[in-house]
Amino acid sequence: MRYGKKMLNETLKRAIDREDYRAVELLIAIGRENIYHACAVCEAYLNAKSGKGRREVVDRIPEHIAKLQARAVNGGVDPEQN
């Protein structure tokens, strides 16, 4: 599936079907920061073979959001590359 709103929406539907509401909330939050990064996370979520694998992906989303916000504050430069 191509990256973009459609992929994010399809992933959200699957998460809702699995009653994984924390994932829904966090995927929406990361989608607001950067849709392409959100799609990369969606891809990892969809490819996870088990509930534990999906949980690991979801648990890392706040780190991704913080990194994206830090990058935005630094004018688009990743703070770890400075």
C-alpha cells in the first residue's frame, strides 16, 4: 500500500477492529506530525505478527513523536545529527 492518508486510515480501521485504541490515538498523533513517518510506523504495525509485536511498535510511537517535534523546533534538522 502506498504511503499517505489512505494507508493511515486503513491501519486505524484495523487497530479499531482489534480494539487497540491506544494505537489509534498514537497513530493519529504521529500522523499530525508527519504523515510519511506515520505510514512507516503503520507499516511496522501491520507487519507485526503478534499482539506483542504490535504493542512494541505502539510503545515506541511517543519516542517518534518527540523526535519529530524536536526536529521541527530545530528548523528541520535532526538534533542527534548536530
